[in-house]
Amino acid sequence: VEVVERPPALVLRDYREAEIRHGRLAMLAAMLWPLQEIIDRICIPESFGETTVVYGGPTLPFFPLLMTFFMLNLGYLDIFASEIKENEAGNAFLPGECFWDPLKILDGAPPSMKRNMQEREILNGRAAMIAVAAFFFEEAMTHKPIVSLPTNDLLFEPAYQVPYIQAWLDSQFGNIDYASSIIDRG
């Protein structure tokens, strides 16, 4: 068996592509995990909080099905892109490029702009991977949904409903009398 040595630049490009793909999945998961728990809290309040996603808690079937749908479509897109890469592009493609851009976001963009967009996508993907790992760790350690933990108030509650922000807003704007200022103008 003959071992073919690949240039380091191609190996690095493949690693970057793998990171972009994993980051895309993590961004979906970081969005859908809390959203699922928020909707569960609204739609099935009687069983919300008994157990968590990590421990297979009760949940509506919509978001697991939606995530499965996304993953199947991303798998299809991956197969579609790999076929184009093998048959048409060869080694001349950017990492994470799917050869499918329905919104034409990068259509006609210079290579520097495409590279800048990839760097942003990698940064956001890395942040999402850390967030999903933190979600898992928080739920595994506390046995509570992440949206109901007091340390996450600022992330999953409207700011005006957080008690210490309410107190600050009242201290800043509590002495304004809107009714009298409207009457004085008229």
C-alpha cells in the first residue's frame, strides 16, 4: 500500500472545514436547546423541571424532530457538496463551502470577504460549542433545566423581569410622572 503524503495546507484546510461543520451543528444546538426548554415551560408546565434534556426529560416532540430534519438536510448538503468537490472543484474550494447559497450572500464577493466570513463563522461556532458543553454540564450537575437556573436569568428572561434589573430601573426612572408631563404640554 502506497502512502501519499498530502501537503500541510490541504490538511489544515480539511481541519478547518471539519471545524466549520461542527460549529454549524453547535450553533443550531445552542439555539434549539434553550428554545425547546422555554417552549416546554409554556406548553407543559405541569411536568417542566422534573428532569432535564440530559436525563431524557419530558418534552414536546417538535424540536428533536426539527433538529433531526436539520441534520438530515445538512447530511444531504454534505453529500451534494462532496460530489461537486470530487467531480468539478477538486482541491480548489474554500473550507465549509457547500456550493449552495440560496440568498446569494457571498455571490461575487472577493476572496478576502469570504475568508473574513469564514473566520466569523468559526468564531461563532467555537462559542456555540462551548455554550452547548456548558448547557450539558449545568444540567448534568444541577438536575434542572438551564432556563430555570438563577445564574442564567440574564440569558433566558427578559431583562425587565430580573429582580435586580427591575430595582435598578425603578431607581433610575421611578420618579418620572408621565401623566403630568403629558398634561403640562397640552
